[in-house]
Amino acid sequence: MLTGKHILLGITGGIAAYKSAILIRLLIKEGAEVRVVMTEAAKQFITPLTIATLSKNPILVEFFNPENGEWNSHVNLGLWADAYIIAPATANSIGKMASGIADNLLLTTYLSAKCPVFIAPSMDLDMYRHPANQNNLEILQSYGNSIIDAETGELASGLEGKGRMAEPERIIEYLNSYFDAPFLGKHVLITAGPTYEKIDPVRFIGNYSSGKMGYAIAETLAQQGADVVLITGPTHLSVSHPNIRRVNVASANEMYEECIRLFPSCDIAVMCAAVADFTPENPEENKIKQKTELTINLSKTKDIAAALGQMKQDRILVGFALETCDELDNAYAKLQSKNLDFIILNSLNDAGAGFGANTNKITIIDRNGTKTFFDLKPKKDVAKDIVTYLYGKINDA
């Protein structure tokens, strides 16, 4: 998928710079044309001669050639590239990119690049997990950069932990996935998991949703090129794909506010979360002591899907319906009332479907009432079915 692609590689000063030589060879083997920008510190770890020989292009380090004054234009580099990979990306360079500091050619090129940027962190485990570094990575991801997450293993310090630059083969996989992606350029909002409605500081009203279905859809869409923002209630799940930006919320109102804020910048929204229908009217500030009887007044939560349905215009809006009786009728009524493009029904009456399970059995219903039935499958396979159906809807539109 990289044949004829212009790949700009940025190498910063870390021990993992030796992997950049392997990465260059793999990129060229894939058919890409490679140009390389190095920091001054990177030259201490791998020689420009080695990199120039492998890439078949001169290495750029300075803003200009000191011998003839020829200018190395960071603007032209950014325009030339189809993708800019910074590998390895040290904590120092990551911090500078997050802060907009441009004190070398690699960084000025980053700030002016029009192409997608892939960042492969590399550092010792304590540096990697430091809150400042994690915050910088989140900032870079929020800017639309893809973070190819560090791997766990033996580090240059002799310690074991997370911080190793992703292997070159894995970086190639990410690039191939990006360029062979039916959802490339699409911005997708996904909700997942339960919401917790606070009763007092130690108790809440919730449900049994694990978030597995929503997370599987997010991963599948990201693998197919979409830029995904995942608004998730409390779960024990994690995301690993660099195209997924996670937004954590707890209550239905918090999820509502984030959806309203982010939906206008999205092309597609998939409402997979199990949002509470009711929330306590007056949560207690202190823990409620044991009583013989307790009455909790509940008020209805804001309907997120219905609110987005009123805002949707030409966006695609997908809903979920978990039903226990009159499943098809109830799901279709929900589709119409919330202005959805299609709805995904699963029934608690189907063994292996519903909350907590690793499998699901769904029926997709569109605006015309057409029903598409699917067998019981692992949720990762169900996610692929949903995404395939969604792709068909995009092409129809």
C-alpha cells in the first residue's frame, strides 16, 4: 500500500535510532520514497552516512547547507510528504512538539506538515509513564497525530517495562492500515460503557454494561482509517490504536455534554453506551447512613441520541437498542423517534447476547424497516459486521 508514497522520517536522539535504519529498509521494500530529517543528537546514535545510504537521499539536519547557504525548506518537506513518521520520538522532542517549540529542522517541519503525522515514543519506563510525558502524548493525539504506542520489554537502562519504540514491522502495519482504509478521513464519535448516576459519595445507580461492544467498534473503525473519539463511561477496558482518542465520563449528563460538544466536528456517530434513563434528583454530599427505608426521587436524564438526531443534518447517526420484549417494534420506534439512520438491536432473550458477554447477536434495522439478521458471534466479529454495514450506508449516501 506504500508504493509511490512519499514518507518523511524524523529521527531524534535516542538509542532506538538504530531501528530507524531497519524502518527505512522496510519502507523502501514497500515501494515508498523516503527522506530523512535528523536532530543533531540523533547523529550521536546513528550516522547520517548510514541513513543516507539506506534512504538513497541526503540527510537533512540544519536549516541550511553551511557550505553554499542552500535553504532546507521545512515547508516544502511538509508539502512533499504523504506521511511524517517521527521514530524514535524522545520525551524531549515530544514535549517540544506538544508546546509548539521549533528549535530544529525536525520540529519546524512537524509544525508546518500538512500530512498525517505518526509518532513512535521511545524512552525509559519512568520517563514514559511520567504524568508530564503522558500529558504531552495526549495533547499530541488531540491535535490529530497518531501515537504508535511504545512496547514493553528490556530497555537500554537494563530495566524491564514500557518505553521501547514500536518495532519497525509494527510501524509498517500502521502505515499500510492507514493508506488502505475505507474510512480514511472520516471522523467518528462513539459512546460506550455504562453511566454512573451518583446517589452519595460512595453509591450510584448503574447497569451491567462492560463497554466491550463499543470498544470493539472503535477499534475496527480506527483500523479502517477513521479518526475516532470514544466517549466512555467507567470500564476496565483500554484502547491501543493511535487513531482513537478516549474521553472519560461518569454520568449521563457528562456524556451528553461531551457528545453535544464533539458531534459537530464528526461525520458519523455510533451511540453504543448504555446511558441511564434516570438519575437521582438530589445526590447527597455525605454518605447516607443505614435507614429502615429510603426514598430516592429520580428525574429523567437528557436523551443524547434524540439531541444528536435534531443536530445531525447530513451526518450518519447510529443507535443501539437492548430489548427484552417486542424487540423489533420497540427498536424501530426508537429509530424513528430519534432520527437515526439505522439501529442495532440485541435482545436479552438471546443466549450469549447483552451485557458483559464476549459474544453478541444483533439485528440491524434501517429507516425503511428493512431487517438484516446476524448469527451469534464474538463481539469483535459483530463490530466488523456493523462497520461493513455502515460503509455500505456511506456509499449509498
